[in-house]
Amino acid sequence: MSKEDAARLAFGPVLFNWAPERWRDFYFHIADEAPVDTVYLGEVVCAKRAPFIAPHLPTVIERLQAAGKEVVLSTLALIMDRRDAALVQDVIDAADGLLVEANDISAVALLAGRPHVIGPFVNVYNEGTLQYLQANGAERVCLPVELPGRSIGHLAAGDAEIEVFAFGRLPLAISARCYHARHHGLSKDGCQFVCDRDADGLDLETLDGQSFLALNGVQTLSHSCANLIGELDTMRGQGIRRFRLSPHSGDMAAVARAFRSVLDGDADPVDANEVIQAQVGAMPMSNGYFFGEEGYRLRGLLANAAE
Amino acid sequence: MSRRLELVCPAGTPASLRAAVDAGGDVVYLGFRDETNARNFPGLNFSRKELEEGLDYAHAAGAHVYVAINTFPEAGNLAPWHRAVDDAARLGADALILADIGLASYAAEHHPDTRRHLSVQASASNPRAISFYREAFGISRVVLPRVLTVPEIKRLHDEIDVETEVFVFGGLCVMAEGRCALSSYATGGSPNINGVCSPASHIRYVEHGDQMLSMLGKFAINAFSPGEKAGYPTLCKGRFVAGGRTSYLFEEPTSLNAAELLPDLIDAGVTALKIEGRQRGRAYVAQVVSELRRAVDAAARGDVSEADLSALAEGQARTTGAYRKTWR
């Protein structure tokens, strides 16, 4: 296998409202310990949180680059008002040679004509859209989380660099309304940043006590933790070289090592998954979307091993 | 001087189309009977022949027909969506309502003379995104996502060169449209891919103690006591438990009614009002359209007259949704 074919691992942006120091220390740890090639940085969910991490951003970028990581700056997923738009513009203006990831069409427009990344919040479902965005300057595309493996394979067959969301709670929806604030009897404007209380999101159960979803401010995530470690081999066969891990409160360096060891052929996916399960606590694993089924389901190697 | 807003009405069947036209709708929007549109429900929507007849009926009455081709084409299987665009254009649809970038590009290239509108499913919620679709694909109108306040819509008009259409009545998405995978997570049925949300095929009711649970796939969405009316279990209108507290955490089982905001929407620069409900019956369509026709005409005269649509909300609460900032 040539170097060109080597599989790359990435950490997606932290989706949660972690305390700024925790956020910074997470990336220091990643810089020192995690075998990932790329790290996406920046606030994707809520513009109100961005000022908190801003002071640490230069140091974190420096540490990650010193550790040989490619740094990509991620931008907001839902842009409604001038504050949101200004934040996206600021990220692009300050990129200073770093790649920027667009998560809304407005960022796609701003990045036209220069190399950039398309994030999983932009709807790329087919080759027509993919080709248009490539012509616009996209050189890498992380696909929407609900795409089945069959579609992923079709898109990977072209010349675009495709990245697949391979680990973490699935970002399922985003809204103008803040559910964290609503849960605490607050409005979005007066939210008191209560989303900072739940490092992996606030668990949402059904009336009959089943775990279902997780709230993260204006974003709704799955309760289950998506995990495509059992499908890496299939996806490598489809020509996919990039896999994205979404940060959670467990030891993400250990999660990255588990994925790396399977990609390098040094570990069996089922064995490596034991390390991963230990890092995510009670979250069940899921990969149903890849199999064209309900997102919460678990199929394939991990499901067989669990039986 | 007030303006008369264009009233864009839903039709899931030819009978509803005729009802909407007869009740004074300016425009009827509809979709083909397949996965190319976002209301892909059993027994609904139009064949090519029905579209042709519907176009004749509407045009004879001076009304227009927009064709929604607003799901995201499947990778490796673009043909059904391309055919839908080709056929709608060939039959003389007054506009195509599109969400996917690739499909908008196809329509602009192959049917430059057919008007193109940007579906709410494209989630274009800011001036730059809207202008992108305008410049890239010649979009003449955007259906705005249900995330903006009226003042935000007004400011938007200062920065775009595109007409806007906003939802005025009917079902209410609380998540940004086109960016919601809740339904596919629970049922495998995706609004973006399959044109369905919380599909009836996955709903069942099971006894749970002295209550009845409405289930979507394996997840309970709500519970009802004996004799209590069970609303349709749309995922985001369900009752859930967080931090030990039970609530309608995303949204109550409510529907949108922005009739009282018509003067504000006129002032904000909106061109058209959209009524949600292609899955609704002919009688519902006739009643909502005629009530809103009256309200729109009154607003155009400068009369403040709230349309009497309370009977149509199925005993549900009504909300002005995201149009008021307090909703957030």
C-alpha cells in the first residue's frame, strides 16, 4: 500500500460547551498522545460559545501543528443573524493559510475559488452536488451522517477526498431554539450557558425509560455512539481514506489508537472496540445508517460479537 | 400602501388542487408520486397526467402550479430526479421547488426558462446562502426556513435580490428543515432521502400500565390516558424525560398560525405565504385557503382581521413559531 493510500484519522470539532481550559487541555492531550493526522477546531453549534474558546485558539493551533497535525478551522452549522455570519467571516479572515471547513452554504459561498473542506452539516447526498462543490474549491468532503454505505461508496468512487463520520454521538438536528435553555426554563438569549453542564450532552429518555437522544444547546444528538470500527475494512475497499472521530469526554487518544490499530492491521475490530466501549461508558454503539437502516441500530461485526 | 401577498396552497391530490384553486389560491404546489418530493406519503401526489390536468385547471382559473422536487437525489441514482425536473418543465410547471445543489444545477442548465425556487429543505437561512443559490442557479425565490424572526426576515430583504415565501399555516418543523435526521434515526425513513418524517408505517400504539403509548419504531413518543385524544406522534412534538423532568422538550403538539402577523410580513417585504399540508384532505384545504384568502385580502386593504382558523388546528395549540424571538 502506497503512502498515498494510507488511511487518515481526524478529530472533528468539539461539539459540546466544555470549559475553555478543559477544551484547551483536551487539544494539548491530543497533540501529545493521539495518532490522528487532522484536527478540526472551532465552534460549530452556537455562536454564543465562540468567545470562550477564542483566547486559547492560537496556542492550541500552535501545539497541534508542532505535533505534526493538520489543523482545519470549522465554522457554524446554522447561520441566522449577523452575529453568526460575522463569526464565520472572522474565522475565514483569520485562517492564515489553514484550511476552513464550511458547515453552511454561506461559508461555501465565502470560500469559493479556494481550497476548503465541506463539513457534515452541508447536504452532499449525490455526485451532482459533490461535483459542483469540488468545482467550487472543495477538496475534501465529510459526508452527512445519515448516508448509507451504498451512497458513500458511490461518492468515494469519484476523485473527491471523502471523509466519513466514524465515531461519536450523531449530530442529528439543529434548531433556532435552544433546548438546553428550554429544559432549564430559560430563553436562548438568557441561556446562562447551561449547556456547559453536560460534557457529552443531556440525555433524553422516552416515557418508558429508553435512552433516545442527547441535547446540546440548539443541537440534538443521538444517545447512541456511532462507531464504524467494524466497517473500516469495507470502507477502505470503497476507496475511503479519511475517518472522523467526534470528541467526547472519555479518553479520545485511546479511541484514536484503537481506530489506528485496526486501520494498520494490528488489531481486530472487535478487540479494539473493547477499548472504545470502556471510554464511552453506558452509551450503546450504533452503525445502522451505514447499513441503510435506522441510525440507532447496531449491525455487522460488533453486533455479531455482542450476540 | 399594503401589498397583496401570494397564497401558495398545498395539494396532495387532484381534488385538493381543484379545491385550492376554487377557494382562491393563487398558486398550488404539489409533487410527483415518488421519492422525489418531501411529502412522499402513500396515496398522495400526482402522476404526470394528473399534473398536466392540474396545470390546465389552475391556468384556466388564472392560478399557477409549482412542482416540489425537493428531496436529495440518491447517489448513483439521479435519473428519477432528473426525469421529474424534465417532465415538470416540459408540462409547463410555473416553477420548480428544489433543494439539492446538484439538481438545481441540472435544472438551471437544462431548463433555464423554467422558474426555480429554493425549497425550505435547502435551509438557506441567511443572505449569503440565498445569494449563492441566486448567483449559481438563478433562483428567483427562496422559501425561508422556519428559524427566522420577522425582523430578521425584514433585514434579510435589504441584502438579497430574491423573492421570499414564508410558511403561514400548518405543520411546524422545529428543527432547521433539510438538516434533521431524527426521523431516520428512529425509523430509517428520512425527510431528505425518502421524503418522509415520522412515517405512519412505523407508528403503533401499545398499552403501558393504564396508559397508551404512541410508538415510533421502538421509541415511545407520547402517552395518553383512556379517552384522551392521541395526536399524531411526530418525533419532535413528543413528550420526553430529561433530568428527571417530563415535558414537550422540543415543541408542544402545536401548529403554526401566523395569520395575525400578515401586516408585519407585508412590511418585512415577503412576497408569498405558504400553507403546509399536502397530506391533508380536500375539505381542509378548501377551508384553510378560503380563510387565508380573506385574511390576505383584508391585510392588503390595511384591515387587521385575524383569520378564523382555530377550528382547523385539531384542538391543538397554535403558535407563531420562530417569527417571534421569544420562541427560541
